[in-house]
Amino acid sequence: MPCDRMEERKLIKRINQLKKEKNAVILAHVYQRPEIYEVADFIGDSYGLSKKATETNAGIIVFCGVDFMAESAYILNPEKTVLIPTTQAQCPMAAMVDVDGLRKLKHEYPNAAVVSYVNTTADVKAESDVCCTSANAVKVVNSLEEDTVIFVPDSNLAHYVMKNTDKKVIPWSGWCYVHRKFSPEGLKQAKALHVNAKVLVHPECVPEVVDLATEVFSTTGMINYVKKSPDKTFIIATEVGVVERLKQMFPEKVFFQAPPGGTCLQMKRTTLELVLEALEKEQFKVIIPENIRVRAKKALDRMLNVA
């Protein structure tokens, strides 16, 4: 066994021991490094992990994802200790929307409901009526009584919602730098090379890429589709971690990353060493002021109730 793999096995063994000793659970987003999957109790997208955070009886939640995900886990479980292995795992898109700017937009559209993508900070969630994920954004928007919706921060997901609702959607001008890399030209080339492949696209991609999809799904939606599909070949337009996960889960099928591919550098900052250190020292605890947490929880609870 290669030396680096031997070290990985030692780290995995120690992490699993500590989880038992400390009654800890590890939640990992699909975009994490593959070795993180080996210590994870649950692997999923933002929505799935939000649900798991409310269902666990563990006293400690180690969230292998980015900052807003760990915040959401704490918002839903303030009585638990929520740890994030590295404070460097900060979502750039979540930082693109600020409270002052959102309040100004709310003042301009006083009758609009505010739908906050989970890829937002706790203080932005606290200014929102309801949260959503890429898996349930359309369902959440269509569940609202209001005819006008302010949607923050991802403009591409907002445009996807626009195509699937009769409501007026006012998008914030944010984006995911990973999904923004995918181009219609690159996807057309991939389709020409793999003519029988099904094309699965994440709704955070630009509208011109979404229009070329066989199906549009969240990360978990893609996995579920592949599981049920009789097709054997797929082109995937989302973060590379999803492609790696699909290859692990369905080795009998073939997956191609849509060019030029995309890697979330912030997600990849989490390592086994940092997970172990977080558990050993119980460091980088997520704490949110109670007045913000309570208001943000209302938006998350409403999302979970709708979905």
C-alpha cells in the first residue's frame, strides 16, 4: 500500500474512533474530496444535509462543506456543537449578497417575498421569508402567496426558476464561479463527441448551458436520476466532486465532465488532517447570535416544511 494511502487509513481509523468516543457525526457535501467520504456519516447536497442535521442525535456535528452549510446546521441545532474543519472554507457566492443591499431591495419591492438560496450567510437568511436549495427552488417559489419574489443571491438559479413559475422574480446579481465556467460551446462539443450520452446540468449554470440539458438537477437529483436511468453514458455539468462520486457509486456506467470542468477550491480545503484536528480540539465552533439565529431558522424551517 502506498505510504500516503497508509497515512490516510490511519487518519480515517482515528477519526472514526473519535466519532464514537465523542458522539460525533460527520456531514459531508458531495463536492468534498473523495477521502472525506470515507469518514462521513451522511453525504449529500445542501438540502439533504440540512435535513440530516435536524435528525441526528449526535452531540457534535462536524460539517465538511463551506461556511453557510455549517451555519445552517447550527441554526437548526443550537443545542449541539457544530464544528467546521477550516475557516478557509468560505463560499464566494454567499458573500455576494449583503444585508444592507437586501434591505434596500426589500424597500423597493415591499410586497415581494424574499427567497434566500441556502448559499447565503445567516444574517441574510434572517432577512428572508423562506430559504431554498437548487433541488426545491421552483417548488418553494411556487408555494408562496406573493406574486413577486426577490431571489438571492444566484442569478442563474433565479433565471431557471423564472422559466418554471408565473411569478415575477427579481434576481440578485450573484453567481457560482464553478458553474459559471461551463459554456454552451464546450457542452455542444461534448455532445458531439458522445452523441448517446444524457446531459445532466446544474441550474446554477448559465441559461444557455441549461437549455442544452437532457435534465436539470441538483447534485442529489443527478445521482438519483443516474441510479434509475437505463442509460449508460452521461455528460455532467457541475462540480467535479459529483462526477467522482458518480464513478464510485456506478462503476458500470460512464461519466464525462462537461468542459472545461469546475472545481470548488473552497470545498477542497477540507482534509482528513483538519477533520481530525477539529474533532480532537473541538475547534472552529460555529456560533450565531440568537436574534439572528431565530429569524434565520424561520426561513429554513419554512423551506423544510414546503419540501
